[in-house]
Amino acid sequence: MSLNIIMLNISMNIAIRPILKWAGGKKNLLKSILSNIPHAFNNYIEPFVGGGALFFALNLRNSIINDINFHLINFYREIAHNLDNFLLEIEKYNNTPLTKEYYVYIRNSFNNEDLTNLQKACIFLYLNKTCYNGLYRENSNGIFNTPFGKYKKISLYEVKNLQLASKLLREVKVLNLDFFCLLDFIKKDDFVYLDPPYIPRSKTSNFTNYSKYGFDFEMHKKLLHFCNKIDTKGAKFLLSNSNTDSSLELYKNYHVIFVDSKRFINSNPMKRSSIKEILVKNF
């Protein structure tokens, strides 16, 4: 089987851009990540796809993407297989009032009403673009509870970008599983990029509630075991995480690279500072 030969001079003017805002999204780290991926591999696998910045940048049909967040995966599936109806339905949310009252009304509908998957996907996009910094947060009951973002103007989508994303998403495997289940799909010479909820850098930066399941330190130890299994299979992995003593201790047997990132979840744009993150790889 021939491997994908990846050209590392991929243009930063990416043809497919992420459709969603996403906490921890890798749009601004793409250059560092792309310079650390393997030169050749078989399948591309992403167990924590989130906003999918690297997935869309690579634009590879032999990909498997996954996330534990049902609403995120439902959104990608509707974009993939029901785009025409999605574009008709989402028009309901164009030119709606950008007020806290309307936002809370739509959020309550999302949490409480019996909706079709298409309706859920459209409201998911609306909430993503109008909530606080695009932060998707669920409580332990699976209730989306991010507050209103107080925007004066938003752009819900760009049709051309949605069409490009839809074409790619139709041709890849899109899963809604616990990350450990993806071991069944990983084979020798595959490449796995892992972007889990980060180990908190401090007690005040402990956001891990992308889904009702959370992601505590026991899950990070489970993730290390997952990485060890990937390594044993003869596949390659690259993992993003915070630069903490705990992270460095967990991955001390692998190659660690320090990269500069920017913290974007802050109500004051002037306080979104540059911080160090780590990339961990087994090659």
C-alpha cells in the first residue's frame, strides 16, 4: 500500500477553513503542527476533532475524525449529507436580533425541545457564533450553558467554505465514540493527531467541559495508555497539550517540542497572551 506523501509547504491560505469557532482550536498553531507531522503515512485519524483546523488543512479523503460531543458530530454529518436543507434551515437565523433575550430563547430550545438532527445542527452553528468566544460548554446533565457573547455583528457561514467542507466530510469516516474505541481503526503507518482537553495550567484555567463527560487527570492517564498502544501498533502520533509538570511527566518517554500559542478565551482581547504549549510525538 502506497503512503500519502505530505508536502510540508502547505499554503497558510487554506482552501477549507474551520466552520466553527472552538476552544483550543489550532488555526493559529497550524504552521507549528504542520512542520511536525510525518512526511508520509497511510490514514489520518483525529480522535478529538473539535473545530478540525488540521483536518481541513490536510484535506485528506482517507481520514477518520471523531469526537465525544454528539452535537459537534451531528453538525458535521448534516453538513456532509444534508447541506442543501441545512442552508435552507439556517436562513431562519440570519438577521435575527443579537440580544441576550433571543440568544437565551434559542439556547433553551436547543436544550429542551424535541428537534430533528437538522434543526439541532443549525441551532448548534447559531449558538457557536453567538455564544461567549465560541466556547462550547456542557454541565454534567449535558445542558449547553455558555452565556451570550454580546456581539454587534456575526457571520454565520460562508457558502463556498461550507460546500468545500461538505465535500470532504462526505468522503471521510465521521465517528461519535470514546477516543479509546479508535484503537480498532488504527493500523501500522497511520498518523494520529490528538488534541484533547488540556491538562489545566492552574486552578483558574481548568476548562475541560466540552461535553458532559468532562476530562480529568485519570482520562489523561488513559490517553497516555492510548498513545502507547498507537506506538506499539507501528503508527505515528502527534499530541498537543499544555506545558505543565504533569504533562511533561506523563510524556517523558516521547519527544517533546515547545511551541508558542495564544490564549483566546478571555473577555478582553488585550489580555489574550502568548503562552508555551507542547507537541509530543513518537517519531
